Amino acid sequence: MAATAFPAPGRIVANLQLPIQAQSQLFVQPWEIDSGPEVIRDIAQSADRAGFWSVGVCDHTTVPERLASGMGTTWYDTVATLSWVAACTESVRLLSHVWVAPLHHPLQAAKAFATLDRLSGGRVVIGVGAGHVPEEFAALGVDFHRRGALLDEAIDTMKAALSNEFVDGMGIAPRPQQQPRPPIWVGGSSPAALRRAALRGDGWLPQGTRRAEMPAQIAQIQRIRDEARRDGPFVMGGIADWFYVGTPKWACGPVTSGSPEHLADVVADYRDIGVQHLMVHFRSRSAAEQCDQIEQFGRDVLRLV
């Protein structure tokens, strides 16, 4: 049976952006660097057991040398990694957070995500974004300055191909398990991204939005949807600061820590401003501690919200 495509109204659910699969210096932890697929499996299974609604994998094809010292070059392929996670888990949803859609032909993207949705029993959520690295676009022969228009075209074409077997006389199968199609959520926090999410997306995934800015951006998206008379299901996303369940006894950097009750209050605060899907990540010194944090958060924090 396919998983439900949207969180229940009035409820907030958690997304774990999987460690290891992306190793930017902005967020990679030392233990991730020498970890591999078995550890990704263990962490994804921990999130599955702990009741996380989704796990996320992001997307870069190639990174220019000028940015490699910060971004790194380790970015696992999104669909391949989510396929591995699908085979290792039972119910957690599989989120591309986010897929740089202008860099991929939309029919190829529809084929990949439809296949993943079929193989996983209907657990795919497609998060898409415009991208931000000019050299990556150049290397793949895509006009960086047209990325917004290309993203709009990609969303529209993917919607059509995921909803219908034939588009312009060309057929795609296997068909996705979810009907009429897997949801497409739009990433980004610029005015153009907010408008695109409101008018073309089934949800919004903020990028770099601070907690204090979220109410205004949520209100803006809702206002655009109201004006366009879009009243179907729609998910508002959010990104939390780093969490640590308990009190860390090591120098872990900036973190929101404390008792399960305190962390539940923090999560509830996001819910109360309208966030339904909250991306969380945990400070840890090892994969074992990461799994323990995930399971504590699911067992002791999410149940309180």
C-alpha cells in the first residue's frame, strides 16, 4: 500500500537529511568522511524505526574546483541513494531534498522517480530546486541564466509524465504507485521560489530561511495560493537548527539541546507557525551516536508533539 503523500492536517512530521550522502564543510561531521553505504543503511533504518516521516538526499552532479574546499565533491547520486534506502527500509518516505531539476531532462527525471516510486511501494516525494552553481550548469551544457524557466518547464513536464502514461505521444512505464502521481515540492526561499512553490508545487522546502523569517514566507505562499484559488493539499516545510537530545558533554558547536520536553516545545513552536514538515539533523561523534540520537528523538520527542 502506498504511503500517504501528505502529513495529516495540524500535524508536524520530521525529515532526516541523511548524513554521509553530502559532505559539504558547512555541515559534514568527521565520522561521516570514512563512512559508506552500510552506515547510510543503519541510519535510514533508525529513522524508519523511530517514526520519521521522510529521509532526504540532495543533488549535485559535479562541483567546480573553486568551490570544492567548501562544498566538497562527495555528493551521492540522489535516485541511486534513495533506491538503496528504499530497499533497506519499510515505511519512511524518500525525499529528494532537493533535485536540481534544470540539470536533468524532465522525461528522464519522471522515469527515474516513477520507477523509484513503484519499487518502494509509493514512498517518493520529489523535491526540486533551481540550482546555484554556474560551472555545474556549464559542464552539463545547460544555460544557468535560464534555470528558473527550465525549472518551471521541468515541473510541468514531470507532472504530466507522472500523471499520464503518454505525453506528446511518448509513453513512460512503469507507472508510479502513487495516484495520480508522487507529490512535487519546490525548494528555495527567494520571491521567485515562493511564488513557484505556491503556483506549481504541492509543498515548499525552504533553503536557508531563519526561524524568524518563516511566518512571513508561509503567509506569502498562502496569500499567492489564495489569490490563485489553489486549495488542494499543500505542505509547508521548515529547517530546524542542529539538535541534541540531552546535554552534550563534548564541544559540539551550536546546538539546540536539552530534555525531550524542551525539544518537543521547540518542534511545537514550528508547528504553531504553520510548519508541517521539519528537517532535522543531529550532532554526533559517531554513527552509533547518530542512530541513538535519531531513535531518542523519535521515541521521546516526536511522541510529545
